[in-house]
Amino acid sequence: MSTSHRIRVLGKDIQVRSSASPETVREVEDFVNGKLAEVSAAVKNCDSQTVAILALMNIAEAYLSQARESAVSRQAGRERVSRLLEMIGSRLT
């Protein structure tokens, strides 16, 4: 069940609904505000929309990189399990 939460991002109070715990919502809010602050400090004289877009691009890049690494790890795990099962099978026969 989703619950309403009040968050503050880019100086704006926003009402959001989430099924996550209040602690998780706060953690996400803090993460987003941290990324926005990082971008804002790195690129001076940008409007908030540009800062938000750049922060989203950074977050998306990190997410996609992690997703690729996770997929590679899963595949390597499957291959290892398959080899182990083959070894076990060959020793049982």
C-alpha cells in the first residue's frame, strides 16, 4: 500500500506516494539532493532544470553501468554452476 510523503527537492516541497518505508523515501530524497548538489557545485551558473537533467544523466549512467556489471556477474555465475553440475554429473556416472 502506498503512503503519502512530503519531500523537498530543488527547494520545492513535493507530495509523493510510495510503498517504501519513510526511511527509504528519506534516503532517496537525500540521495537525489546530494547528486543535485554535486552537479550544481561542478557547473556554475546553470538553471535548476539543467542541473536536474545533468544529475539524471549521471544517475542513469551509474545505473546502467551497474546493471551491465550485474548481468555479466549473473551470466558468469550461471556458467560456473553449469560447469560444476557437469563435473558432478561426470563423477556420478
